[in-house]
Amino acid sequence: MNIKPLYSSLFYSVMDDEYISLDIINSRPLENLLEELLKDDFINKYFDLDLLIMVIQRELSNMDDNKDNITKNDCVNLIKHIKDTLELNKEDHYIVTPIPKSNCSEIINFDRYTFLPKKLTREDKIKYISETCGLSYEETIDFAQHTEKSRSPDFFKHCIFLLKFNNQTQKISYNALRNIKFSIYALRAFYNSYIQDIEQDNSLNLSALTLSSEIESSNSHIAIYSNEKWRLSHRPLHFEVDCNFSFDWLLNNDIQNDFVEYMNNIVFVENYNEFNESFLNALITYNKALEQKKNGEHTLSVLLLLITAESLITVNQNEKRLRLSALLPRVASLEDYSNTKGSKKISELYTYRNEFVHAGKELDSTQNKLKNDKPKSIDILKKYVARLITNYSLYKSNLNDDSDQKLITSWRKYLNDIFNSIIFGQ
């Protein structure tokens, strides 16, 4: 990173100003300097535009009136003061949201994730948040009351999810909804992949869930807590966070480790490559399929599940039905369910998919046998696709490719090799 020519350019553009006031919209030299500064990993990770401009403006304002050029030492000082300021202002934040229809039997805490049981009292939940964030109890309860009175009256009646990040307050707030949404998406995928029994009637709640006869209002916001009042904020919630299952499976240390590794590779990533981005996109489409199934749109759910699988397995390939039927049960194998049975189920569902796409035939109205088969074909497909998505770390380790840019090529070769071995016995 060489900022001297860019810093000099900015200096010359303002050196005659009586009062230096930087505006990125009207200053190309400032924009160029910021772009160069962001090449530094630390500055990029903890970037805050207002803080950077404030430091640059202060450095320029403090320069001697007779100064006529930027030195190497000026550059060193600028970078040091920027990093010191970013370090001073970054802090732990907790994105907090209720998760309706879910529960856990005890407090679950690992890595950046915490789940508070529904059975805890409102006061106990607020006290836990206060102690965790380092915010006084009085300020915590004041903010909690603000949440309840103006936004979400039943915020603390549900199981509570806390997601921890250490960064600038502005950056945390900006990314809060994304990080909560994809965390919920991943929790659903992991549950459906490793915990959900395909023989289980999905209309029944798990025994671990605490059922309530009272009608609770929906939550409309997430809350962001930290150790200082000025860092607290709300963000409007525009997606469903319901999880109709217990989180007790996250008490298992192995699953915790798998979940953390998955999230760090798929969701909390600074720079994506084509391989991990394809898995993130698949996670998004998968959850859209779950939403359609929840709404009773089974045809659209099947269509989206197959699209999700295709996006990872059959890109740029012909014979999609054959490839998907052959590959999905093998790269996302399920316990106690043979590859042969899986292939037949997937092929059958792909036929119904084609009838809907090309002839408009609804799965629910024309294929009634799918409503009565046990386990349901849709639930089998749902579990296969969830396993495909959550097996990311396993696939990556099997590819043995150090270059992120080549991972997608290695992945497609890996799939082709398996497909050819099935079809041609190679």
C-alpha cells in the first residue's frame, strides 16, 4: 500500500483552504486515498467512513501552514492514527432477536452464538443481556422497555437469540439484518440436514418446545446491544425468523464446531469466491423453498428445492434429471436411506417438476399419492438438499485445492468424476 502520491494529491487540493472540511462526494482525491487505505486488512475490516474522514481531516488541519509537501512520515502517522482510532472505537455488539416457535432446555452459548430459553423470565433475560454486554441494568431495561412499547411488545416472551460481533457500531448496524437472516437460514438448514427425522410428522412440535395458549404478537424489529447507550439501536425486521424446533441439538460440541466452521466459510466472509458464493445462494433459495412449504405451496417448494440442488450440481450440464438423481443421493447421502431409493424419489419429483413447468400441472392436485407416502417425498428432498448445503466444509476438504478461484472448477470435476463412475463404471 503506497498512499503518498494520493495523500499528496489530497493535500494540494486543500492546502489553500482556510478551514478544511472534507466531503467524499465532491473530492476525488479523498475518494482515491480512501480506496488505497482500504487495501490494508485491518482498516478494511474495521472501516468506518466517518471515522476515517475525521482522522484525515484532523491530520491535514494540524499541519504547519508553511508545509509544502507530504512526507513518508506523514503517511506513517496517518495510517497509525487511523488504526488507533478504529481500534479505540470498535466494540462488542450483540444483535438480539426473539425466535418464535422455538425453544431450548437451557442457556446455550458457543463462539458468537447464544440462545436463551423461553422459560426464563423477562427479568432474567434482560439481566443476562446486561451482564453479557457490560451495559448497566438500568440502561438495559430502559432500552428493553423502549423496544416493547414502541416496536415489539412480546419481544422477551420467546426464545432469545444473541449474535455477537466486534466492530464499529455503524458497520454492525448496517450488516445486522443480513447476519441475523443468514444465521436463521443456516440453523434451519442444519436442523433439517442432521436432526429432523423424515419419518416425523411435521405438524407436531418437539417435546422440548413449551407450548403456550396465549396469543403473542409478532416481533417487528431486532435490537442491537453493546456496552454504551449511544451504540444501542433497532432495525426493522422484514423476514420471518420462526424456527419450529428446539435448539438443544446445539449442545453437541461436534455440531457446534461444524456450525461455526460453516458460518465462517459461507456467511461471515470478507471476500467471496465462486464456490462459497454458490453455497450461500443455495442457502437463500433453500429457505425460500421452506417458506413456500410452510405456506402450503408444495409445488413451488419442490421447484425451489430442485433449483437449489441444480445450482450446485448441474450448472452448465445437460441431462439434469439424470445427473441430479444420480449425484444428489451420493454427495449428500442420508443415514438409513439407500442411494437407489433416493435416486428414484428425486427422479419422480423431477418428473412432477417438469409437468408443472411445461404443462402447469400442480403437484398437489394431480399427484395425490405424494400426500400419503411415508416418509413424504418432499421431506426426503428437503433433507437431501439441506445435507448438500451444509456439507460445504466436507466437500472443500475433499477438493484439496489451495486456490479459492479454482475451487469451483475442482468441484465440478469432482461431480463429473462421480457421475462418470456411476454411468460408465469408471
